[in-house]
Amino acid sequence: MISPDAKLAANIFDKPALASTREGFGKGVVEAGTADERVVVLTADLAESTQAHHFQKAFPDRFVQCGVAEQNMATVAAGMALYGKIPFFTSYATFSPGRNWEQIRTTIGINNVPAIVCGMHAGVSVGPDGATHQALEDMALMRAIPHFTVISACDSEEGRKATIAAAKLGSPVYMRWGRDKTPVMTTAETPFEIGKANVLWKSDKPAVAIFATGHLVYQALLAARQLEGENISVTVTNVHTVKPLDRETILREARAAGAVVTVEEHQIAGGFGSAIAELLAQECPLPVEFIGVHDKFGQSGEPTELVEHYGMGTSHIVAAVKKVISRKN
């Protein structure tokens, strides 16, 4: 059953509203800028694609077009942060942090300044743009840098809240965003706090704890509903903050179930599932199955086709749950 505390959007299984997570950024950064005049936005010739154009329209004097120069953009943002601004800087995730990782590490991470890296068009669900534009390594890159918080919102509404929260955090943040329109699962009333995971599907005696991040949380909820019809109980936890992990919630749900499935639209190596496995290895060793991209590059295709092709759809999550149960038993 769905947790009564989740406050999920109505009709999420029948006729869900659709919006890209990057749209949540576009709305949230305008709200953040309205609340705090220190907020500024930079982009690398991708204002519309990254939804930064909303901020540009609202606050043209606080918007900086850096051109196709992602390394320079990172250092400009670091300088602005050192002088009291709260810069969000935007590009495709393959370019930022993909192209400018060293500048992010050196000028933002080492200095521990509140610059927010916004990596758009992450994952294979970018679609026809293909492998060069489908960032599948970005969370691994960014969670390895000290001082950085890493956020992967499940939908546009959560993305809006996460953007507002990031502006108030006072330390470096990486935010991961998708291009394709995906189901909106949460509402304005759904709780959001950086570093605090939300249990969205709760069962009394779960056989498996599913931990998911990003828009694939929706596939995990679909899998939970199907499994319930087969008398297999699971929990589904939306882990929007990949770093730092909500250790208390994750360990509680993992121990209650005795087996875990992780779900992400990212390389398995070094990503969200790896972060969960590291925590469990230290505190609560138990069987884990990983849903994500297994050591492959992306390719051109329709978003839904690619999610299925790379083994991240509902049926794959269901199969992983059954597999990890057999391992547990």
C-alpha cells in the first residue's frame, strides 16, 4: 500500500501529470531569486534547454551568458560565490561536470563555496541525442568530490523544492536534471528536506526494500503495485539526496526487509547503487541487486525504449526483486 504520509499526486498510476525535472529547476530558481537577490544564474549557450531562460527573463541583470566555455563558467561561478553571490550554473551534464570537472573540483570543491552545478539532460532518457549527450557517469564524478551535496529529484515538483533548498544550503551542490517529460509523483505538500529520504510505498512485512533516485522512482512504484498483486510486499524509498545519504532511513528499511534493490538511470559503477552498497557493507551487509546501466554507453532512441533496452523498466525491477528474494532465502 502507499504510505499515507507520502502525499503523492492523485492518479499517479492512471493519468499522471507529465513534466521534465528541468522544468522544476526553471520554476524553482526564479522563486529562489525572488527570495534572495544574491542568487545569479550562468549558462553555457543553453538558456532554453536548461530552463535558465525563465530566470533570464525575470532577472536579466543577474543572468550571465558565458558562451560555449564550460570550464570558464565554473571558475566564474566560483569567483562570484567567493564574493557573496549564490550562483547556479547550467549546461548539459556531459559538459558540466563532464567537461569542466577539474575546474569544479579545484575552484568550487576545494574552496567550499556555495556554487550550484546543474547538469541537465542526464541519463539515456535524453533520447535521440545519443551517447555523446547522455551523461551516465555524472553522479559518480560529483559524489567523489569532498564538500559536495548531490541531488537527483524524482519529478519537477521535487526539483522546484530542491532548487530553493540548494540556494539556502551555503555549500557546493550538484543537481542532476532530466530532459524528457516524466510523471509528477509529488505535490506541494510532499515533504522535502536535503538529506532526508521519503518512503513512498510502505508495507507491513516487506520482503525487499527498493531504493530509487530520479524519475525512475515512478518505475519503482509501478513495480511495487505489480508485486503487491503477486503477494510480494516491498517498500519504495525516494532517495533524492545521493550524498549525503539518509543513513537512518536507508538502514531502517534495509534491515526490516533483509534484501535491497537499487534503481538509477546511471552507470552502476560509482553511482547511487554503489553509494547504497557502501553504506550497507559498513553497517548492514545483505543481498543487493542493482538496476541501472551496466558498463555501456547510451545510444539514440526514444526515451522509453532506451530505459527498457538498458534494463531499467518496471519488469526489470520486478525481476530484480524476485532474484534478490531468492538470494535472501
